[in-house]
Amino acid sequence: MRNEILFSIVVMSILTACNNAESKTSSAAVDEKITTADTSGWVNLFDGKTIAGWHSYGNTAATGRWKVANEAICIDTAQKGEGGDLTTAEEYDNFDFKLEWKIAPNGNSGIIFYVNEDTAKYHATYSTGPEMQVLDNDGHPDGKITKHRAGDLYDLIKCSKETVKPVGEWNEAEIKSKDGKLDFYLNGANVVSTTMWDDNWKTMIAGSKFKTMSGFGTFKKGKIALQDHGNMVWYRNIKIKKL
């Protein structure tokens, strides 16, 4: 009953925020690169006001379910249909990527990277890109599956420790990839550490749900995507540094 009450409160408040927010997603603005950087090399990928620099996978603009509300990118579930995974305009190879995320009760999303946006070959971001899971561990069915919980390298490696905050609170996430060395951080803790593209990596993929996807986990440069899994999710303070 407590979860049902919490869910109702969160849903009502977010629907109000999203519905009152202006979409601000012209096709010209979405293709515009955000270049605000500080002296340490970090580049902001979200200005807190628009979805400039992002587009839905396979589209030229961010489709209608993606909104900006309260200085966060969010999905408006009141809109019919899916918005598609929100994808960066630029590709990255060696990078340090940071953001904050918050998920609604029973929600599911993810941060997908090294995405190859050749839609003639790959129908979705997850056809090529590995994922850092974003999840309500207690409320979503995936929370009962090993390697499907928040912070996991989805379906490949589970977190070494669980540091996710209670549903509805902001989590600090970081994905760092340098010459094949991959590290996930969640709320300051290094929760996943592995090497991409070696024999062990290929073995992990062969034992996963991605084993029939020939392009999965093979690209060494690609786009970063925020997953539309049909649930309410919020992302803010999104930035990247090339390594």
C-alpha cells in the first residue's frame, strides 16, 4: 500500500510538471551541438532548458514524449506512443560521462553507450550499445534478475556493491571508458569494472541475451543514449569529457 500511495503521488506531480513544460525541441535546435566547457575539459550535454544536441534514435529531433521540466530531461508518459531512446548528436570513443538520474516507482530506463546509429542494420540503441541499468530495484520485475539491477552492466555484470538510492531520489552515475577499460560508478562507488572487446568480453556476450546480435558490444566509438522504456525517468547535469 505504501508503494501504491508513493507511486500515485509521484505520478501526479510529474505529469503536472511535464505537461506544463514547453517541449522546446525544434529540429534545428536538436542538431545543435552544446559546447559549454570548463577548463578541465568537461562539456555540458544538457543546458537545463532545451533538448538541443539530442534526438530520438533514427530521427532528426527528439520526439514528443521527451520534455524538459524543472531543469531535467524527462519522459511524459501522458503522451501516447514511445519517444524512442534519446541519443547524442556526436559519437565518442574514450570518454568520461556523468549525469544524475531519478526513476519513478516501478520504473525502468538505462544509459546506453557506443551506439551505432545505422538504422538500416540496427533497429534500436541496444542492438549495438551496452547499458548501465537505471531501475527501481524494489518495484520493477527486473529487480529480481541478477545483472538487471540499477548500476549493473545490463545482462553482463552485476554491481560489486549496491549503492542506489531509494526510488524518487537523485543518483549520481558515471561511465568511464578508456582504451577498453570500462568502469561504472554509482553515487561515488566503483560498482563495475571490466575490459571490453577482449576474449572474456566476447564470452560474456555469448552467454547473454545479446548473443544473437552480431553488432552488440563491438563498436569502439559511438553515441550515448538515454532509454525510453515507457516509464517516467529524469536526467540532469549531463556532461562528458573526452579522454
